[in-house]
Amino acid sequence: MRILALSDKIVPALYSPAIQGIVGAVDLVVSCGDLPTYYLDYVSSMLGVRCLMVHGNHASGQEFVDPRNLNAPPRDPMDIDGRVALEKGLMIAGLDGSIRYNRNPRFQYSQSEMWRKVLRLAPLLAARRMTRGRWLDLLVTHSPPAGIHDGPDRAHQGFAAFLWLIRTFKPRYLLHGHKHVYRHDEVTKTDYHATRVINVYPWRIIETGTTDDER
């Protein structure tokens, strides 16, 4: 399966008719947050595939903005926060938001609040294990796990609960955004137990089932 993963930054080349020539054929678009819905609508429509998404910490100011109507709600992308979706044979779950770092009440969580979200997700994953015979293929988050691709500043700290989720449910991939990448030598791919953690900022192709999984 070939996945286009996006996060945090509108890429003009992808928001253009040239997108098909740039990314090629894909089976699914995944947004790790902080991207306006009109951008996701355009990308998924041009590629003719479905889009799954989680919200970022700037969702209130970015994801709900439509240039034609500033009050327009999200349309086509499917919000998978706290849910488990089966998409073309892949088991995919999502968790939105970032660490709480200011008084914004939406899409920010303390470590304990994210633990509660993760523990609410766990029974859904266990149920899928019973019916499908496996735990999870892909976990989509906005923030990274604690200590993996996160930052020293408060706003970019990762979540400890994600580490437990990885160890317990063994997704093949965790895709996240939130941490912008400005240097070529910054680490954006890390293997943790059985999971490859990937910072997709601002976009990346994930090819599951191949030796060279991503580019």
C-alpha cells in the first residue's frame, strides 16, 4: 500500500495540478494535523483517494479555515482521533493534539489526559485483535512519542503514553508531525521496538510491504 502522509505545512507543489506527477499513484492520504481542510480536500480529490486525519494543536486556527467560507466545517477527511479504521486491509488508529502548553482548551492535553485517551483506545484495539487476528498496522498522531523526535521546549514535548501503546499493540508505523524539520541532518525515522516512528513533515510517501518503507 502506498500512502501520502502530510503534516503542518502547505506544500505549493502539492496544492497544484502537478501533484499527480510529483507523488505518483497512492492508495491513501493521511494527515497528521495542522493543515486546512481545503488543502486535504484538494490533495485527496486530485489523487482520487480517501483521506484520514487527526487534528493538530493549531486546528482551531488552521484546519477549519476555508478561503471561501471562514466558518466552514471539515468536509471529506475522516477524523480518526480515538478510533480504529480498516482501510484497504490496513488497521489504522489515530490520536490528535499536542502537550498542553498554554490556555488553549482544544487539542492540547496533559500527559495524564493523553494516557486516558490511549486507555480508551486500547479496548477498541483489543476487539479488532479478536476479529482480525492482529493489533494495529498504523498509528497516526500529531505529536511524537516522548523522547523520539520531540523537542526540549514545552510545546514540542512528546507523549509517554505513546511509548506504552507502541510496546503493547506493536503498530508497524507511527506517523506524526508537529515537530518542524529545518535541518537535513535532523533525525526523522526511528525504530522503537517493532515500530518505525516517522516524522512526516511536511510530506512523505510510505510504501508498506517493501524493504525500503519510506522516502
